[in-house]
Amino acid sequence: MNRRNFLKSAGALAVPFAAANAQGAKFRISLAEWSIHKAIRAHTLSNLDFPQVARERFGIEGLEFVNQLWEAPTQEYLARLKQNIARHGCKGVLIMCDGEGMMGHSDPALRRKAAENHYKWADYAAELGCHSIRCNMHPDKQPTTPAEIDAYIGYCADSFTRLCEYAKPRELNVIIENHGGVSSDPDVVVRLMKAVNLPNFGTLPDFGNFPKTVDRYEAVGKLMPYAKGVSFKCWDFGPDGRETIIDMDKMMKVVLDSGYHNWVGVEYEGERMTEFEGIAAGKRVLDRLLG
């Protein structure tokens, strides 16, 4: 199916505009662009189509972009994307940044370069009206001993302090997702939050991305005091409409009990359902929890 027919088919199944979140709700629903990465990589959709798909197909206002799904971000390209965001009544929320270097590298020159590689994404995010860029705290070697973890937290603190200082005048946050490796240890992430200790540095708790040995509900609870976003990671849904891997009622109670009432991004990563079916199923759960 070509791009035009794909969008036409998507529009035929659109939810009413009124399904979008109202101000003052328990939380606001956004859509992680990774949820449609297969369609974008198959060239049936593009990053420029993301606002239309989010709004017309799902009634979702908030957009969580993924840098690796963009075409070349020239100034003209950014202008077109801004126009599409405005045309469809959407709101830029954040840009997830991957592939720009290791912020936890042991070599100070390489981690400085990694921080500086993120500057352009901070600029793009600010231009699109986003509140944050999501970064990774990847090391050049996974730390295992207490001494290695201490040193690694110091490396990350150096990089993220630099990036937060760049982001501050742009009124932008820098946020960390539990995204594999040592970053999926909530205690390490909390230690990093305390080490940097800047108001525009925070977390993006992802309901997935934890090893089986970690209690995901407890782990998200540890990350929530620093949360500036939440990733509603989902994989599959049963006949009753409930997610089959995570108890979303329990998880969202953890989120709301922390006092968080901002964007919650649907991020579908399942295989059984299509991307659009999985997003719609996740959105229905959040609509129900909004009550």
C-alpha cells in the first residue's frame, strides 16, 4: 500500500476529534512515534505524517518524536513539520534521541562530543515546542562493580550537566529513560538524578525495559519523583481489552499516586496486532483510566 492510500485508509477509521484529552484531566495522552516505526521504515508513512496520524486516527494531541525516524532535518523540513503540527491541532512533547554517542563514556573527550551531538536536537525540540529531549546514558563498558558504577555515574553527571546547561535557556528538559543495561537499574538512575541535581533534568519511566529480576511497579515508583514524562509501553491485549503483560491499572496507580498528571505516551511494541490496532488498544485503556 502506498503512502497516500495508507493515510486515506487510516483516516477512514478516525476517532472523533472530541476524543482528545481535556484540560484538567488526570493525565494527557501522547503517542510515541516508535509505535509506527514499521510503517515509517516501510515508507507507507513518514515523520511528516505523524501529526495527521496521531490526531485523525487516534484523537491524540501529544507527539513524541524519534530522531532516527526523521528525514534530513533542514530548516525547510522543520517548517513543514511545524505546519503539520499546527494544522492538525497537535502539540510537540519530546524528541527521543538515539545514536548520538555515549553519554556515559569513560573518555572525557568522547562524552563531551556525545553531549554536543545532542545540541541540535535540543534546538529542534525547542523549535517544535517540545518540553524535553530523551537521551540515553550508555557506557562504553557496562559497569558491574560498585567502584565501576560510581565512576560511571560521575561520567554521566559530567555529560548531562553540560547538556542541561545548553538546554536551560531553551526552556527544555533533558530526560533519561530506563533503556537497557545499567540504565534499567532504577537505583542507578536515581543516583544520577541526585548527582546532577538540576531542575531541567529528569526521568522518562518506561513500563517495560526492566530485567525480569526487577519488580517493574516498584522500579517505576522509584523513578516517578523525577518524572517529566511517562512511557506507556505495551505489547498485547486480551479479549477484555487489558494488557496481557503489565497490570496497567496497578501501574497507572503508581504513576498517579506520585502526583504526576502530565503526558503519558502510548508506545506499542507488540507483534500479534498491527501497529494501528495496538495503539488503539493502548489508547482505549488510557481513556478508560481517565474515566
